Amino acid sequence: METLTMVPVVVLLASIPYLTRRTESFGVSIPKEVYADEELVQMRKQFVRRFAGGSAVLLVAGLLLMTWLARRVPVGEGLQGAMLTALPLLVLALHFGLYLHYHFRMKWLKAERQWQTGYVEKVVVDTRFREQPLRYSNFWLLPSIFVMLLTVGMTVIFWDRIPEKVPMQYNFSGQVTNWADKSWGTMSLFPLFQLGIICLMGFVNWTIGLAKQQLDPDDPETSRSRNVIFRRRWSAFLIWNTLLITLLFFYAQLTFIVAVPGFVTAIISSLFAAVVLVWTLALSFRTGQGGSRVRVKAQDGERLMNRDDDRYWKLGQFYFNPDDPALFLEKRFGIGFTLNFARPAAWLFLLLILGLPLGILMVSLLIG
């Protein structure tokens, strides 16, 4: 089951060359007319075929190996866990390796064919862009906060029904492999994770409205409409996803109070993963990066192209521009937003993200 959940992820990763803006190809800025060039069309097709084929080999091999390991309990359990960790990393490594191959090929093609010739580079800034609602209010996170408070209240009210030993880890057969003593620290873990997720998603939702505007100078009005739709759709996704995650943690806390068969928990967890993955896939295909797949009536424009800022994009993925005050901006190759790594605040943000789980565990220990 865990291996099968990788299939939608592979589909999404394979489709990224078709989801990015038409003014970018494998992390390299191009005039949008060049997007339909036959060689670029073939490059996108080759990327999909090679990545899908390589990922299929990895997933099938991983599935067969884990099936074999499942028959070698308990020796196989640790190896199965290692496989579940290694498999996504191998798929991501394959994806990044192929991306780099086509990224450097694109840079060579751009220099060889001098695509900028005949185009006027232009940056468009809409001073009224932020006057319109670019995201949904964080007040929509109140239902998630209510679920968190409900989790806390349920734990306090039914404290006596929680056993003295609570399960903390299961094997692949649904059997408990790690127990913990009941304490306020142990029982606060899931509510603290709920609080951490709510705060994190609220901050990310806030940054959606702050992210640098990137408008197509050839058709700024259409580009603006698409960008607004893109931001609001992903803002709604974040808010609903936060509610789903807090509900999942509520259910996990409930299993400490009410005996629930292991297979029921497995089904609920799998359904949660399936809903999030399919929703992400559908939203990515319907919207595209920056709203590039949103159908909006376009206008005829001049032969303009976005300013060539490839020099600020290291490997076409990492934005490093100390002269740009923006902290958040759209990804070049992928869906969503990235950071301006030349800004110290970007590294502070990453440290906060990485330190969140550790901080929650430390607070839990202090409470316990």
C-alpha cells in the first residue's frame, strides 16, 4: 500500500514540464513562442518517458523486495522501514538527475539559438495587484483550531479511560512494536502537532499574499487574472488540508480512548493519503504553475518577454538575488513557491520548519 501511494507522486513529478509557465523550460527563461519548438516538445516527452520508466522500475523492485521481506518477520521489519524511506529518495534523486540533464541542455540551446534576439525584455509591476484578495483569510483556520481544542478536551474528559500503556509505533502487520507510559506529555503530542501544523499553514497561507508578483509583459491582464486564481486555489487547498490533518490527529488521539482495530486505522490513513495526493494532482493539472493552465481570454501583445534573470537561479531551482527584497516567489520548475536564499530570513524560515518537530517533542517532555 505504501508503495502504491507513490504512483500519484510519480505522475505529478513526471508532469511538471507541462505544468510550468510557458515562459520557462527546465528552469530556463524562454520566450513563450519557443515553448512549442519541436526540440523542446521532444525534450518534455523524453523527460516524462525516462522518469516514468525509471520510477516504474524502482517501484516494482521496491514492492517485490518489501513483499519478500514481509515474510521474514521480525528481521524484515527494519529493512522494510528502510526501504520505505529509501524509495521516495531514489525517485526524487532520479527526478533531479534527469532535470539537471535537461536544464543544462536548455541553457546550451538558449545560448546557441539566441532566443532573446528580437525580443524586448520587460518587467511589469501592477501597483493595484495587492489591493485584491490574493488568498483566503486565516480566520478559515478556526475550524482546525476547534478540532485541536476538541482533541484536548476529549483527552482531559476521558483521561481515566486511557490505558496506562499507550501504543506509539506499529509494524507492517498492524502489531504494536513500541509502547509508552501514559502521561500528560505523551498525551499532548498530537494536540501540539495540531497546533504546530495550524501555525505553519497559517504562516504559509499568509506568505501566498506576500509572494512576489510575476506577470507576463506580453499580456499582463490575463497573467494577473491567472496568478490571482492560482494563489486563491492553493490558499483554499492549504486551509482544507489543515483541517484534514487536524482531524487525522484527532482520530489518532481517539484510538487511545476507544479500541479501534488496526486495519480500520490503516484504511483511514490510506484514504487520507489518497485524498490529499489526488487533490494535489487535480489542482496542479487544473491550475498549473502561476495559473498557467487556467483558461482566461488572452489579449494580443507585442514581442515582449520576461526579464532574463537566469543568473539568479542556481541550477534553475534555487533563487539567490541579494538585490531583490522579495522573500517568497514562484518556483521555476515545480508547483508552488520558493525562497530567495540571499535573504537571511529565508534561512531562518527553513530552520523554524526543521526545528518544529523537535520543538514539539521538547515541549511534550517538559509537560510530561
